[in-house]
Amino acid sequence: MKTYDVVIVGAGIIGLMIARAVRNAGLSVALLERSEVGKEASWASAGVLMSRPYPYESIADFSLRVEGSEMLLALAPVLVEETGIDIEAVRHPALHLALTADDESNMRALQPQLEGANLGCEFIAPGEVRKRQPEVTLPVRLGMVTSCANIENRRLLRALDVGARKAGVDVITGCDVQGLQVEEGKVTGVRTANQEYSAGTVVNATGSWGGTLRGAPEHIPVQPERGQMLSLRADSVALTHLINLPQFIIIPRKSGRIVLGATSEKVGYDRRNTAGAIQGMLQAAIQAIPALAEGSIEELWSGFRPFSPDGYPLVGPSALPGYFYAVGHYKLGIQQAPITAEIIRDLVTTGRTSRSISHWDPTRFEGYRD
């Protein structure tokens, strides 16, 4: 049985970023993953940074993930230097389209959050939409342009994996952690079917499986939400903007592929891509940009977003000394990962954080039942 300062369970974007931050603070780290590194929600992500807030987010919350997005963009050249892997970060505007009066009202309601986060927005008339992005022929009521960026999330995961191993993190895959080891009221590590990993600090970064570790003192109501996506190759379509439709998103990658997504389905751990969902995304995309009809389908996939009842993640200490949560990031894990890693690092090394995240408290759902 090997002993570490910190054991992190779950090697998605959250676990990888925490491992990087904690290892850079000088602690020994084991990163345990039940399947393969980064092959769950992080792999399925759209890789979009900033773009627009969700209605439930405060200005402070949206500002926080704008900050996290900028931290990721700044990390891109560092990862190239460390690992030789380009995460294909690109800045471009996002073009949001309102098709109905309700869409327009919802779009305008985002202005305070956008301006409060110093991201800004520009409302443009339907004729201007076509000038900004000629490929879009869908009749619209109003357009809105915001700052945006995207990364190739799968390359980011590979770079963080390579970087962690080079830095001395023990990355162990095929390691199904079944529960916590607890002695005298404190966490002392984790156990699998045939092995124990000893540590004075354990971090749960298991995403949609955040409430499944045995031995935890609190109820963690994090559940999976399936998101289906697909990618196209369409050489005749040269998008300079990310296109945000009321229900779906069209994302131009630096590599030339175009990503369409995503559904939001509460179907448990059902990974299937369904004909209806794929048809719906393709139909919406082709209605907006008819030239996409000539594109070739490159890939279909799905992933499980970890959502909590109030939409906010669960980040921080549990009621069990030494045991921390970093789960429930829903659709925002990529953007919130750098901030989450900083928070966990500071809590582990100093016992406090300067971030105002009391509404992320993992113990806030005491008494709640699904």
C-alpha cells in the first residue's frame, strides 16, 4: 500500500486540473480513474469558453467562469511547452440568434450579466446577421454578438494527462474506487476491490458518479444528464463565428471540423445516440446554415453531464475531515476547472480560500432527497 499526500478519484478535466495544481504545490498525488483518463463528460464536451451566461447565474458566477476561461487560454502555450500538444485554442465571436419573441426577450435579459462580467454584447439587426456570417440564411428577429473562444477539449485532456505524469503524479487507470477508508473520524485513503491507497486528503472528482463513494457522510444529489453531439466536415462552410441557436450550438473548430450539440436528456446512464436526437440537431443546423447539408458526418457521441438540483457545483470540504468534493459542474466543467483546482489546492494546503463560493458548499443539500 503506497501512501500519498492527496488521492484524487476521477481523471476528467476537474481531477486532472486539481492534480496539476496540487502537485505544483509540492504534494505527492495519485489520480485514480475507473476507466480511461478523460473519457467521460470531459471527452464529450463542446469545449466552448465564455459565450453567454445561463439565466440562473449571478454576475459574480459568470465572471468566475470567464476568469476560468482566460486561465485556460493562458495555459495553452504552457502545455505546448510542457507536452508538445496544441489544445487548438481559438478566440472568435459568438453569434446568438433569436427566432421568436420569447427568444429575443431571453437574449436581452442576458445583457446585465454579460456587461457585469466585462464581456459585453452587441445587438444586431437581422440584415446585419447575414453580413457578419453570410452562411446563416435563417430568418431571425435579432442577433447578439459576444466574445467567445473554444478549445479542442480532447487535446486538452491528453496534454493534462501527459503533463501530470511528467510532473510525477501517479495516474492509475482501470481503478474502480469503491469507498473511503476512515479511521478515528478522519479519512485515511480509499479502497478498491483488491487494493488500498493511503492519503490524508481525498478529493472526489467523479462527476456524475459524485454521490456513489461509500463511506461519505453527506447525501450528494448529483445526477447524470445525457448530452448527444456530432461533428461534420463541410469544406464549403467557413464559419468565423460560433453560432448559438435557441436550443443548439454550431461550433467551428480550429482543425476545420464543425461540432453540433447538444441534447439535454435525463435518461440515467444510457449512452446511446438516438436517431431522433441526431435528426433534431442536424435539422436545426441545416435550417440555419443550408450548406451544412452537403457536409459529411464525422462522429457521433454522448456524455453524462453531472447536474445538481440548483445548477451549481459542489466544491469544498465535506463533514468528514480530509475529504473534499469537486463534482456537479454540469455544462461548465471545462470553464470552471481552473477555478475549482485553485480552490481545492488552497483548501488542502492552507485550509481556506479567498473565493466567495459559499453557494458551492457540498453540504448544502442536507435533508434533500432526489
